[in-house]
Amino acid sequence: MRTFVLLAAVFAAFACGPCYAQTAPSAPVIGAQDVSEARLAAARRVVSANGSANSYAIVIDRLVPEMMHSIARAQGLSQAQADAATRLLSEEMRASSQEFLELQARVYARHLSTEDLTALADFYESPVGRRYIQSLPDITNDGFTVGQTYAREVIAPRINARVLELNRQGRL
């Protein structure tokens, strides 16, 4: 049961990625059929050209284990249970990656015109676009590391100081 709760929590965390947006979505994305086939084809070209599959693989390889082990610690699961849950989630995410990339294409198609999608794909397929895509895994990994370090060395101490101050004031 704990493993099920853990997997459900991780799935919810990934499913809620769009929650970071500043505005509410205008309509559901999954299964949206309100775009032309030409626009969707252009969006698929973007997703194919922009390295989305590689970025998704990085999320699976780097973020999933870290998230799963954090959640496992919070849930009191053993290392073996956390490892098993991580493997299960990673395998499922890899197996369903084409479905996810199709959903990503639908997101692009929903928000950009066919002309914009074509221009974006042309960029990604250009020499500078290909260099950008080739360097994106390193940029992503470095950004992830910078974010972790920043959170640990800057944000956590600030939050701890604020919590201590709020406690001192009797507000917590």
C-alpha cells in the first residue's frame, strides 16, 4: 500500500508540472482535438527536432530517482522499496515516452500557429539549433545542479531563518 501511495504521489508531481504556469489553462490539453492536422504535424516536427525525447530521458534518469527517494524517506520506506518504486516508475515512463511526446506536441500545437511551429522546427534543424540541442543535456544537467546547490545553500538557510524568526515572534 505504501508503494502505491508513493507511486501515486510521484505521478501527481509529474502530472502537475503545468501548475507552475502563471495563468490557468484555457482548456484541457490531453485529447484536445481543436487543432488542424497540419498544425499537429508541425508540432510533432518541433518535438522531434528539439530534443524532447532526450530531455525526458534526463528527467527519468536524474529527477525520478531523487524525487522517489525523497518521497520514500518521508513515507518511511526502506531503501529496497524506494529502489523498486524508482525502477517501476522509470520503466513505465520509458515505456510510455512516445505517448508523452505526442501530448507535448499537442501542447505546442495548441499554443503556436502552424507558421510559428514550422519556423521553430526550422531553427532546431539549423546548424545553430542542432548545436543548441546537442548542448541541451549539459545545460539541463548543469542547471539542475545549480538549482540544487542554490536551494541548499541559499533558499534553505533563508527559510530556516524565517521559520526561526516566526517562532521567536510566536507566529508559528
